[in-house]
Amino acid sequence: MYTATSLFLQALRKLAITHLFVNWGSDHPAFLEELERQRAEDGEAHFLVVTCPNEMVALSAAQGYAQVLGRPAAVIVHVDVGTQALAGAVHNVDRSRTPVIIFAGASPTSSEREHAGSVPGARNEWIMWVQGQHNELLSLNLHSRKGSDIPDQAAIVRQYMRHTAQIGSLQTTENMVNRAFQISMSAPKGPVYLWGRRDIMELPVDEATWKAAVAKAPAVPVAVSPAALSPSDLSRIAGALLAADSPLIVTSFLGRNVNAVAELIKLAELLAIPVVNACPSAVNIPFSHPSYAGTTYMFKGTHLPALDEADLILVIECEIPWIPVCDEPRNLGNGLQVFLLDSGDPLRVNVGYWNVPAAGIFRADAEIALKQINESVAPIAQGIISKVDARRLTLRTKHERLVADIEATEALPPPLNIDGIPTASFTVPNLMRSLRLAIEKVTPSRGSKTLYLNESISNFPLVWNHLRTEVPGQMLTLGGSSLGWGLGASVGSFLASKESKLKHDLSVLIVGDGAFLFGVPSSAYWMARRYETPFLTIVLNNGGWRSPKFSMLGVHPTGYGSHASGDRLSVGFGPDSPDYSQIAVAASSGWALGERIGGPKWDLEVGLENRMTALQTAIESAIKRVFDEKRCVVLDCILESI
């Protein structure tokens, strides 16, 4: 028998959606039946159905999938409680502008008594009365409300969604799915949420209607065409760039569109412009390029010198270019011109307070706009060649100094405590250097096809600078602030990489110990085993939540808490931290492998003088095991404790 669910899944299939990340419940009998019908009649289900024991992991996996491929997967969850259990992943897919189609069922309206059993999917379990939610219908008296049996389930996530809608009939099912997909894929891209009651999704479809739906040629709805700069805006930006003595580009996520990176590089080379990565969530420019001016997360005093030197700043696809109370351009209000360009939301309309004092704000696609600017300035750039050449020489000198400083930091051993004992076995720069060199040595692509997933949080700047990423699309981050993305995203991105042009030869997750626990490792590593998605996990174990302690020190640098340990401040996981690697081993029934490296016991085993060699060996061995044995390996890396 065919049902409304058959039409729903058929609509997804026509949109070339191939993966369903699911957490089933009492609202999904029609889905389970339809997928089994496909297996029985067609030999296999039309989708890879990825069972996800936790909903946040499901949505994080779908996010990782879409971050690699640029097109959505579907997530299916259970009524209002499953919608709530999507948790902080809802924030991440919104803020990262990642397209995902989310569907949740809902308790049926019909009951057996009302319809004498004639309605498929009618209420037949006690839980369906508990799950019934109520709209709050305001009357003229604003303090009163009436209840109805129509859940406003979508209200749970509506403020994070690009679109929410209820599927209410057979006739509109396909168009509802198409509209959701179209909105999800239009700038600013993002998640959409559909829901349908169980009795609606069980509505029978006759043979003729089904055959017509299958025979109907796929008509994938087109997204809104990306915008270009108007001629007057283009002339204004191009003219300002040519006239500037010290132009600067600041970006966060331009590299989410890998094709935009080439245009950014072209502009940077044409006019010798430094590029600052401000809280990056994508590879925006190769590390080795002379215009790479560094990465900043804008802690006080850490913004890059180029900010003070600039007389023109092009802010393009950027979350926030500077933080006024920490560092802001020295020439702000003194002749500095700021232009802000964003593909979908230049004013950050959903952010309560956000302000960049710009002379011009433009909604335009980065790739298209940069191509326009390049075509406009290229014929004229020769006229300012002496100025550009002088800047080019300065860029090379500064980049060489940046690389030298990074290499010097990587060579520094951990500091000593007051007793002359090293505070840790190795530092994050030591660790990232060893990881980078091991990947270059062991992987067939020498690192060019390695996919990094970066959820290092308080160590974000160090990971970006010391991994030295080169390839657009090579590093992903959560794109928001809800920790727990990385483990699920590693599963989803691995599944996507099988379909991507790059076809990554290794996936590496670098994750803080706090974020590791937020990621529900018991669910994520079970999924990795079930769907054979081997990846290397590097846990940066500093003994707790370092970021809240940083935040406290930023406000109370000399207060009572400034000398307190993490455990005393209640942000530490001591005195006995979890054995993170063995969580993965247990969750996967021994399929994942785990090892703890670093710490006093490890130092004694390898010898203090051999720590860096032992670190390099451990990472190389882990990578080889991921390759040779096709299983996850978790390295729990003990750092200086908070």
C-alpha cells in the first residue's frame, strides 16, 4: 500500500536527497513500512537510512554531510520531544547557513472510537495523548488563553529555521517538500522544518495516483539566483580599492563557497592586499599565500597589525571583523573606509545587537562580486604598479615573519612550573606540528585530501595557524556556538566525502574534551561503526572547560578566580577525568581503538627527552591504523590542565 509518506519520500528522492538521518518513534509507522516496501519490491531502500540514537548527533551528521557537498540531507525525528532533542545543533545549522531538511511527525488527531478504526494511523497508544501539545490562542483578554489539539510544534525551532510548515494533505505533499528545499538552498541557506500528523502521513494513495507521481519528471525547484553588485556599487568599491594605500580584506566564511577562494586570491594578488581570517569557519585563503595575514579570534590585544594600518577595509562574508572593546581599527573615524559585503544577511537581522560602521553595505554573492571587482580593477591596476609592488614586497616579508614565528612556537617545549617540572608533555603547537607532519608523511595525498573538522574551541587560533591548511573546503567548523557538533559531523562528512569530487583520503576531528562529551560519543561512535566511517579523533584534553575560565579572566583578570584551578571554579573535570578514548571503544564494541598520550605516566614510559619523537610516532601509527584497518582511532592528548 502507498501512503502520503510514499509521496513524501518520493519527493525527497526527486530532489536527489540520498541520506536520511533518523531517530524513529510512534509517529513513523508509515515511514518504516514504506522503506521496507522499497526493499521488498525494488531490492533496496531508495536512501541510505542512518540510524541515529541521539537527535543532536543526527542533525550534526546532516550538517557535516551538507558542509562537504553543499546540498541537504534529511533528518527525521519524533514529535515534539525529538524536535527538542535536536538541541544546540539547530543553532549551528542556522548560524553556519547549512541547508538541511528536518521532518518531525506528530500525534494523530483521529482516534479509534471516533472513526471506528477506519482511519489509518489513528491514536492507539497512551503516549499519543501525552504528546498532544497546545497552541496558545490569545483572546481579547491577553492574560487568558484557550487550548486546542493542534500542536504548534514548529514553534520549538521556528526562530532558527528559514521556513516551517505542516503537511496537511496528499495533494500538497510534493510541493511542500519542493518549497522547503528551494528556501533551504537560497541565500542565506539554512535549515527548514516540516511536520505532519501520523494519520495524515498514513493516508492511502491509490495505484493511479502513485504511478502518476513516479512517472512525473523531476522538476528540481531552482534557488534564488545569487546577487551581483550593481554597476554603481561596483564602481564605488573598485575605485576605493585602487585609491587605497593600505587596503585590507577581512573574512570568516567566504571559503564555504570553494569557488570564491580563487577570486579572492586573484584580487589579493592583483592589488597586493593582506587577508585576515577573523573567527574563520572555512579555508578562505591558503596558508602559504603571501596575502595570508593570519587568523584571529579577537581576544583583547590579539587582532592583527594590518587592522591598524588599513585605510580601507573590505569585510566580506564575515561574522564580526573586530570587537570594539578589544581592538578596533586605529583609523576608524579618521578617513578609514569600510565596505561590508555578504551573500544573504549583511545586517545580521536575527542578531540582537550588531554594528559595523560601514560606508557601504552590499548584499551580493562573494564569488560573483569578487569576479566583478577583479574584472573592473585589472585593466587599471598597471597604473598603480609601483604602489602595488611596494605592498607586495611588504606582504612577503610579513608572511615570512609569520611563518618563522609559528615555527618557533612549534619548537618550544612546554613551560616549567615553579618546581622546574614541565607543565605538560607537549603544547598544542607541538601537537599540531606532529599531526601535520604525520599526515604529510603517511597519507597518499600528502595531506592535500585530508578533511579536518575543528571543534577545538579555546584552541581555535592555534589549530588554524599550526595545521596550515591549503585547500579550499579542507577544514570545517561548527559555524555556531553550540558544542557537540564534531563527532556527528565526522560521520556525516565521511559519508558525503564518498560522493565529493575531492574524495578525502583521511578525516581528522580535533576536539576539546568538553566538546567531546557534548557530542554524545556513545551514539556517535556506534554510528561510525555501523556505517563504517573511520576517522581519527584528536582530543585536546586540558581537564575541563577552558573557555568559561577565559571569559571570567576577560572580565575579572585579577579577581578571586584569577588564581583558582579549574576544579575549584567548577569548570574542571578532575581529579579523575574520563578516559575519552575508551568511551569510543566501548560504544563501538571494540571496533574503535583508543590510546591516551601525554601526562606524567606517559612521560616516564617514553622518557622526557623522547616526548616529541614518541608523539610523532603515536600519531603516525594512529593514521596508519585508520587507513589499514578502516576503523576509528581516538588519541586522548593530555595538555596542561586548566
